[in-house]
Amino acid sequence: MSWDRTWRCTKKSLNLHELTTAAERIGSQYQGVRVIVEKEAADCTTCFFVVSDEMEKASRTFEISIYNMGKDGFVISLEADASDNHLSEDADQLAEDLAEQLGAVPLEL
């Protein structure tokens, strides 16, 4: 798993409803996952995936941000220093799932 990871959305438009629907679709595929989608700025929306661990009676929050880059479209970003993302295969998988749902392709550094 590499950090930070980014994907470019092939869609030229993406609204809050579409993003929320995609994130909720992903969350529903996994047991114990709750999804919160927040518009944090005019150019940034964040999907929070809250994963409950019943055995440990704890939860972890994975944060995936979607940035509106204007005429360059949308970028999905999985940042290592956000929430519980650091070195998490779960965060990596959720980000890949979201990228697939939104028709995004990985950006190479």
C-alpha cells in the first residue's frame, strides 16, 4: 500500500447526491460500516467510513476526500494523515472501491 493515493474521476460533474449514493453503496457491502458524507468547502467533500469492531468495542474512521479541481475535474484523495487512514488496508480498500464506483483512474506520481 502506498501513501498518499489519488485517483482522477472521469466524470466531468459530480454532485453531493451522487457521491453520497456511491459511498453508501460501498458501506452497505461491508458489515459494521457507517457512512457520513460532508461538504467541507466549496471545492472539497469528504466521505467518512466509520468501521465498528464489536470484538474490541471500538471503531475506526477512514477519511476519503474528493476535490473539485474546476475544469480539470475531480480528484479522490486518500491521505495518510487523515483520521485512522495511516497504514490501513481497510482505508486503502474503501478508497479503491469509491474510485471504482465513480469511474476514477489512479494518478501516477
